[in-house]
Amino acid sequence: MNTNISFLETSWKQIDKLDSSEVFNIAQKNNLSITLSELLITRKVTNVKSFLSSKLKDNINFNKIEKLANIEKTQIFFNEVKEVKKVGIFSDYDVDGACSAAILKNILPQFDIEVEVYIPNRLSEGYGPNSLAVKKLLENNNHIIFLDCGSNNLVEQQLVKDSNSQLLIIDHHECRDAFEDVILINPKYNKDQSVLNDLCTTSLVFLVVFYLIKKEIFNNKDILQYLDLVALATICDLVPLNAINRSFVKQGLKILNSDNKNKGLMTLINEAKIKQAISEYHLGYVLGPRINAGGRMGESYLGYNLLSSPNIHLAAQYSSVIGGKNQERQKIQTSIISSIHDRQEDNQDLINFYYDATWHIGVLGIIAGRLMRANKRPSFVMTDSDQFIVGSGRSLGGVNIGTLMMEAAEKGIIIKGGGHSKACGFTLEKESWQAFKLFLIDKFTGSEVDQVNYYEVTLDLTVINDNLLKDLDLLSPFGQSNPEPIFKSENVNLQILNVFKEKHMKCKLSDKLGNSIIGMMFDSNVESLKAYIDKKTEFDCYYKVKRDTYSSNVIVHIEDIH
């Protein structure tokens, strides 16, 4: 095996060449370790104290909230809702939508406001407001809220206005224009000056309620208790962990690790058999997928019902059902991925483009994400829905695929579509799929995503210890725009100690001075790795630093060797 390239056949570079004097100055000024100082520099952190504390008061500016377009109109809307004592909510079926609706469902009844929530069936209704659902809400309500959707649904907006009802939209998807008399709270709206573009809808709902409390529309309620839901939605919606989002997640995790957490999340943690402290990993890879599983499998209310459950016993019942739906989702997902591995005819150099009329609509986004991460290409996965083709797309960035879908709709290539910069959904006529494919290839031609992997800091094995983990805890939570650091150790010996399930390996990394650390390497070809390490005695190793779940020792998770 060729050892002139890394084991995973990729190239590695350091994110930034670090200035030693700058590293020392930041470390000395803030009483930090050299390693933490280096990591802060690679992240281009300017306000070190605020970043590391992640206090809400340091990162949430009320003046910025007041710059949300139309925010002042929410005072009139909710004053009227308090008078009529009822409101209808149309919410999306994903984690962000379920958390948004759950917060309002938990807060508004405290003011004797009756809340009717409608969440569309993903399989039969698709994403976003539809006329039949809106008409159903209008039967009993003349104040309607769209959550995590609706910014571009001009037909449904007009439907609400034609019924002489009031409409509030709280959303964060890419959008064009809305009717002037619709109250649109969306930082991506062209009249918005808040610079809060990176917030998910649950965060926006939190800020709207916070604003209304400050304006004394609502009495001073303990809104901070809902930060666990804000943290969950922020991680699961893959928004950048900038200052305010980092604060939301950091403080939300504190609630999740207390006895004051949401009753639904408490029972879901038990259902998932999580024994250790809840981290952003559990939000994004354990709890979030379970909450999404209901909507993906056609039970759209499950996530919302769980998170708005008034008592622990009801919540436990929902968690049990959700666990079953998640297992069902996993089986379907595994089957589709297997079928894709057996076919290559739709695979392009620029994009992954796959269509099969028999695939389950509920898992398309997951499949697209898997394909994107596997070969770092924008991925679009489609299936049939009645007489149309529906699909999901995922991208690493470079081209905003949310606005790309809006452009395709405006050109008549697809019927409708939208989303975020890195995630989208779309619907098209069956005869239009080839034109859509050519449109995508044209748009991604010349747009290159960096195929290089990056590490941040070079470490001696001696500094991989509890103090380093404390530094990483200060740097966390990790996610978009604040990734978990990858380190490099040079000229180390690698020895395979044990093999588990024929693809996971326990290893020992050693340096020339006799220092060593235990490492784990997951989902790798054991025989290929053995052949690779037989060719040399020393390697550069790239890894993340973790605390072992079983032994509580500090270990490394090996990403690659060279």
C-alpha cells in the first residue's frame, strides 16, 4: 500500500500558521493554556472573555432584537390574541418546528390562550402551509401563526388575509417578498436590519417572547427554562454557532443536565439509554433524529406532542412510540443506502443526483446528507409523490442551494422549492427531472468545494490529558462554524491492540520518549490498515480528543494517519 498518501487517501493541512508571540500574548492576557490560545486564534475569536463565558447577557443585545423587521407589530398581534384568547399555529414537522410550537404551546395557555396546532403530514401534504390546512385553522381562529415555514407561501398568506384574519410568520428560511400586511419575522427578509440571519426559528420564537415580556405584553415569565428546546433546535438545524447561538446551546445544555429539563426530553433521554452528561453530540445524533423520526414516518405530531407534554407519564408513552418509529426509519434508510451503493449511473463528477420512484419520502434528506459527507459533493435525492417528484438536497456550501431552488422555481424548472444555504427541498413535474439535473450541473460548474482536510494544532502526546479536556469544554459546544478540533501528533508509532465487530480498532500511539495514549479508530478496513502500518514505523496521526465512556480515561479518536 502506498504510504506517500494518507491511509484515507486525502491531504491534510493546518488551518492557519500560528504566530507564537500572538499565541503567548493571548494566553498570558487571559490566563489560558497555550493550546487553548492557539485554538481561539484559529477560530478568529476576538472577544475571548465573552466567547468562553457564553453568557446570554453578553451576547443578546435588545437593540438588535428591536431591529428585527416587523417586531413592533407583534405587540398588536398578541394583544389581540390575549383579547380573543385563542390562536392557530401551523408548524413544520422537524425538530425546529416542533420546538417552536412546543414553546408557544407551553407559554400561551398560562395567559388563558387556547392554542390549536396543525402540523402537516410529511408524506401526504409535504413541507409548508397548504390551503386545506390553513382553512381548517381559520374555522376556529382569526389569528394565525406560521412557524419555521410560510415566508414564500404567498397563496396561503393571501388566503389568511382574504378571511379578514391576522397572520404572523416566524421563519428563518430564504425568502423574497411578503405581503405588506403580513407580520413577517425573518432575518433573511430584505427589509430586516437585525443581522440575526444565523438563528433558527426556535431561537426567533424565544426572542419574540422575550421582546413581548420586555414590552409588558406578557407578564414576566421564566422564559429561560425553554433554552433546552432552543439548544436542541439550534444544533439540529445546523445553524452556525456564532456568539448568540453558542450562548443558547451552552446555557441550554446546563438546563438539559439539570432536573428542570423539558419532560419530553427527560423521557426521551431515558428511552435512548443515555447515561452520561448530555452534550451537543446527543442533541444532534441521538435525540434530534428520534424527534424527527415521527415526521419522517408519517406521524408528524409525535415530536411536538412529546415536547409539549404536560406530564411525565404521557411523555414516556410518546417517547416509546418515537423509539419504535426511529428503528423503522433506520431500517428503511439502510435499505436505500445499500441500493444506492449498487448503482452508479446517476453519479456525476459535480453532484450526486439520485431518483427512485419506490424510495420512502421521509428519509430523503438523511440519504442526501450521507452521500454529501461520503464524497463531499452536493447531493440531491428524489422519489415519487403522487404525480410529482419530490426531493431533498444537501450541500457543503459554496452555492446557496436554498436560493438555488427559488431560482429554479422562478424559471419554471421546478414547481416549488426553498430552504437554507446547505439544505433544501423541492417538487417538480416528472418530465422535468432531466432539465433540473442540467440546471444543477450548470450552477455547480466552476464551484469547487475544498477537498482538503484540516487540523488546527500540533500536540505532543504528553499534553493529551484532563487539562486539555477542560480546555475543550471551555471551547464547546461544537457544531457549525465552531467544529470540534482535530489535532496532529508527528512521528508516532501505531499499534493495533484489539479489533471489534471487524471494523473498529483499539490502538496505542507511542512516541520516541515512551509516552503513549490509547486511541480508537472506527469504521475502517482492518486488513488495509494493517498493511498500511506494516510499511513504516512512524506516522503523523490526526485525531480528536475524548473522554472514554467506559473507562473515563482521556483517549483519542483517530481520523487518519500518514
